[in-house]
Amino acid sequence: MQTKNVMIVGVGGQGSLLASRLLGRLLVGEGFDVKVSEVHGMSQRGGSVVTYVRYGDKVYSPVIDRGEADFIVSFELLEAARWVSYLAPGGKLVTNTQRIDPMPVITGAADYPDDLVRRLAEAGADVDAFDALAAAEAAGSGKAVNVALMGRASKHFGFPEDKWLAALRDVVPARFTELNLKAFALGRT
């Protein structure tokens, strides 16, 4: 199998590490060679973070270059716009519609761009945008936004839902399993 490239992007504290662990567990369980990068960015301070996940028959490096990502899973709209140049032709961008103002917007030095979903689509991205925060809150906790987003992304990967659920049970602490299963299901709808 040709190597596939996935980028998980967002803002520190949104749960991208769990999302990459979930995806990695699923892919290893499916028999792929998987390379997952470390999280890059100011994750401890709410800054931009990115994780690379590459899988296939044999993967030699976790790094993804511009124009190579088959999937970008974005936890926040502005992060989707920041990383969209990494999307390969024919790639899929799955993004949360949640808006988290970066420091320049908070301080008034910049404005948060309007209508980013439309702009991303006009730039040629195949966008699946939805409110993962609302799905997570409906499941019982806004902290499950990462799992709701991965539920949505799972529709595009081509792996059976039961495989995703098994991987989710493996990576989530038992006391949070039911909440996360519900968040995943709400994201997948």
C-alpha cells in the first residue's frame, strides 16, 4: 500500500495527542507500519500544534511536506487555514467549526478571519466542517471534542466503525469510555 499521510492540527490543550493515539492504535491494529510524530508547537500555552501520522506497508519518516497530506483533521478553523497548504490534491480536510482566538486577536492587533469554511473550499480544499464542540457537549463534556472530531473523520478513512470503537476502548481510561463512545457516535453522524 502506498503511504498515506494524516495531519492532526489544533491549539494546545484540545486533545490532539489522544486523537493521534486513537488513530495510531487503529492503524497498527489494521496491520500497517505507522509513524507518529511528536506534537510540535506551544501545546502547553494554547499555541498551534501539529502531529503527523503516516501509515502504509513501510514508512520511513513521520514528516509530511506541503501538498502531501491525504487528510487534515483540524480542531479549530484558523488552524485549518494555517495548514491547508499541506493538503494533497484530492485530500480531505475535516475541521471543527470552533473558533479559538489567538493572542493577536485577543489583544486587538488582528481580526479573526470571517467565513473560513467558504474560503477553504474556494481555495480548493474538500472540506467537511462541523461543530465538534456541540457534539462533545451533547455527549456530556466539551473535553471530548477530540473524540467527536475523530468520529467525524472516521467516516472518511474507510475502516469499519467497530475497529475505531475497539481502538477507542484501548486508548481511553475506563472511567471515560462511555462518554467518549457517545462523543464518537455523535461526531460520526
